[in-house]
Amino acid sequence: MLEKNEAKPMIHLKRGNAKRNLNAGHGGQNKRKKTRHWTEAEGGGRSQHLDPESVGYYRRVGERLNEKFEDAEEKEMFVENVLSEVKGKAKMVAMDRTGSSTLERLLQLCSPKQVAKLMTELGGESCSDFKTVSCDRCGGHVMENTVRQASRLTDNEDEDQSKDLEVQILSLSQAVRESCPVFIKDIYATHVVRTLLHVLAGCVESPRTESRPGAKDRNASPQLTDFEIPTTFWYELISLTEALIENVKLSITDSCASAVFQTMLTVSHRKRPKLCKKLIKRIMAYLTSCPSAPGVSPLLVFLKDQVASRLIETIIQLSSRSILRDLYKIHLKDCLVDLARHPIANFPIQRLTASLVKTKLFLKLFDEMVQGVEAILAVGHMGVIVQLTESCAESGKRQDELMQCLLAAFHCAEPGSRHVHCLPLFMSLMTYDVYYTSNKADGSVQTEVPLTSVCYHGSRLVQALAKFKDRSILLESLRTLTPEDLLTLACDPFGSHVLQALVTTSSDKGRGKILRRLKGQYVRMACSKLGSRVLEAIWNSASVGHRQSIAEDLVPSENQLKSDQFARHVYYKFALSHFIPRRAQWQEIQSGDFKKRKLFSDILE
């Protein structure tokens, strides 16, 4: 094993040493060819990648970063040695694929002063250098991560070190203000500007990571972390937002610029609400002043545009009640159903429905929207219907009216005997005539159709309806499902959420009726990945009597439960091994006595 003083020379990773340590495969003819790439900055021209020797060096640095350092001294020496190699050619390293990846990781170990020095080299002597690096495919990532390090300013006790980085952040912001259209329209530089806005406002979001498409909800809000900022950042934020507003036209024509404006509004709403309100008013003033056909609000045109509609969504989410009132009364009144049926405009209408839920305007919006429920369903825009349902559940108003409207839309309102079939119709988003087709000679309808699957929006619709004050129609429909249908529901990716919502929100008496129909299916539920989760949720909300009934159904299959990967968790959580030999103690523990529950858990261990 190398001693500490013997390990230090290995930290330097000089280019000469890197060359001597390259494998034979790294030194082949393929590495001798110098590839080139085009920078996308305005007037950037053509720039070379790093030579193979340098690429090998930065690859070795990256490998070393995967290892642990013995102490802080070793880490500091390592960082300083690498930065000394970067000195004088930071822009070339940042715009190389291997070099940029290494710099991004190295930045996490740099002090604010070291970050400031790196930014100085990236920025060069003029603002155009900031633009060149930011607009590069690889350089943009380095610049973005460099700016992000400003969130560590308050963690540093040395004011001189913090001041250097503060100055560089302000210099970058000045460069953005001077070439605003270039920065906000470039696909790579736009991320630099968005991160800069976060930093100037004092709230940074988690670093971007590579993930499979669709892994996260596209509407999910990013997690932001607040930090202290110097006073200069606040004044610079005002100047930067002023420069952006002067280019507001780009926000409705360019998707990258639109993303910048959305970030600007989001961070200002979080940290500077008054500034956000001012920005929204100026953007709305521009949008509503654009020329349009006589008698047609220009906002209706923007709502149907793929780029502009995303900005309007953000405005709706962040606007005050007065702005929302003017938006509805002046521009959107009597147009909601047509907009809800539009393939793009329906998304801003969903945001408006959610934003108005706690205002008096919600009732007017509901009265207008409810008239077009069936027309909206016909074009398949279920997101609008689900949001309207969720808003009714949250506000506690117009719930009965919406339920009757949905029953009529799914053709199960009349005669009243069809009400008990509403749940399968809602979950599958099929009308009564389509779901229950007639195959008999006499024309009668076969209503005993096995439940096969549940669609996503159907699941969300029923979950929202389950929050209504009166759930009697849904629960009556649920109790008419066969035990096999209930098992299908429990083991379905979307249906499991429906069953859990309906059972756990029912009264003790109503829950008992459903659980009696599930008897005989608990073992199969416990052996299912999704069904076991539903069973645990039901158990947590069940009374002692209901728990005893479930346990009695599970105990005869003890060996099967203990051997199954999902059911074994149910077996131990329900304490089934003690159900028969210690029935009285089991009942006392299930009644909720905390001390006895703790004692019982000690026995299990």
C-alpha cells in the first residue's frame, strides 16, 4: 500500500504521465485523427477538440474523481493541480466532450475563489467569450454548473473569495443583457440563463440528470432550495428581467425563450412576488395588444399556439385573483368549451380551472363548462374533465350537478337502474351502449361483463369523485362488482388506486360490505405487487373486526404467503403467525394500544 507521501505525486496527473500510462488501445490510429465540431454561437466558427493526449489526461482525472480522497489536503492538492492544467485553455476544455464532463464534476470540489478563476477564463476579456462557451453543446453544461456554485457563497467564511465569484456572476448577467436574444434563443445557452435567474433570485433547483423519457410528470414542479444572496444580485435580477421584457416578443415565438420567461416568472413569484406581478402585467399587456381579427381577443390566438400557450399556463398559475378575473371576463368568457376542445388550448383551460377553484368565478366557469362536458369527452380531452371534477371536490360545490352530468354523458342516467353500472363506465371511459353491447337475438343487453382493465384518466376521474361528499352511487356500483372484478381492480396499475380510494374513504359499515365481497380473494391480492399494497392500505383503515376477518381468510395459506416475495410483507405486518396461538393478545394489539404494540414488536424480533 502506498504511503501518503508516496501517493501525492500520483495526484498531479501531468499530461506527460498520462501519456505514459495510456493503454495500447488508447494510442491507436483512431486517436491520431483530430476531429472537429462547430460551435453554435453567433460567429463562433470552427473549433478543435482536445488532442488525444489531453483527452487521456482528463479521462484519468474523471476516473480519479470516482475514488475517495484520504483527507481534505489531498483533495485540495488534486483540484489545484487539475486547475493548473486547465489554465490558459479553459474554453477549449469546456467545449470538449471529455473535458466538459470532467470540469462539471470537478466544480463540486472547487472553492468559490477557484470557481471564480475558472469563470474568469471562460469569460475572457469580453462578454462575447461568455456567449461562445454558453452556446456550445458541451460548454453550456460547464457554464451552467459554474453558475450553480454561487449557491455556496454563504457557506464560505472568506468574503474575498465570495466577492470574486459574485463579480463573475454579475459579469455573466451583463453579457446576457447585452446579447439577450442570442442567449435566450440558443438551445444550450437558455439553460445557462435559467440557472442564472435562479441564482440571482436566491433559489436553485436540483441539477439536471439524465433519465428515461416519461420517467417524471411533465407538470411536476422542480424542487427549489433557497439560499442567501448579496444585495447586488437583487438589483441585477431587476436589470436582467427588464432586458428580458424588452424581448418579450420572442417568448411567444421561440420555445427556448418561452422557457426562460417561465423560469423568470417562477423564481420571481417565489422570492419577489411584487416583481412577479409587475412582470405578468407587462407580458399580458403585450399579449393583449397584438393585432387580431375584429371582435376576437388576441389572447385566444396565443392560447392555441404551442409555444405561447405554455407561457400563458405559467401566467395563469402565478397570477393574482384580479388578473384572473380580468382574464376570464374580458378574454375567455363564453369561449371555454371551444378552447377545452382544442388540442393545445385545453391545457391552459385546465390550469385556469385549478386556479379559480377558491374564487367566486369558479361557479361561472363551472356553469359554462358543464354545458360542454359531452362535447369535450367526444374529442378525448379527459384532462379537462378530471380537473373540473377535482376542482369540484376541492371547492365542495356543484358536486351533485357534475355527477348527474357525467351519468348523462356516459348514458347511464336514465333509467335509474343503470346507475349501478357507472363505475366500470367511468374507469374505462366507455358509454353504456359501447360497454354493454347486445349480442342476444331478443336485443336484450348482457350487463355481466367481466372487468378487464382501467385507463389512466378513468382512474383519476373516479379518484376525484371519491372525494365528493355524496359517494353513494359509486359505492353502490362498487358493491355490484363480482369478487373476480374486485381482484382485477386491486391488481391493475390504475384500478388499484380506485379501489384503495373507495374502500379507505368509506364508512365502517360500507367498508364491511365491500370486504365481504372480497373474501376469498385476499391471498391472491397479497401475492400481487399492486394488490398487496391495496390490502395493506385497507388493513390500515379497517376496524379490529374487519382485520380479524381478513386474517381468518389469510391464515390457511400461511406457507404460500411466507414464500411469496410480496405476500411475506403482508404476513409479517399483519402478525399472522400470532393470530391463532395468541388470539387475545393479537386483538389487543390490533386495537391500537401503543405500548402493547411495541411489546409485541419486541416479541417478533
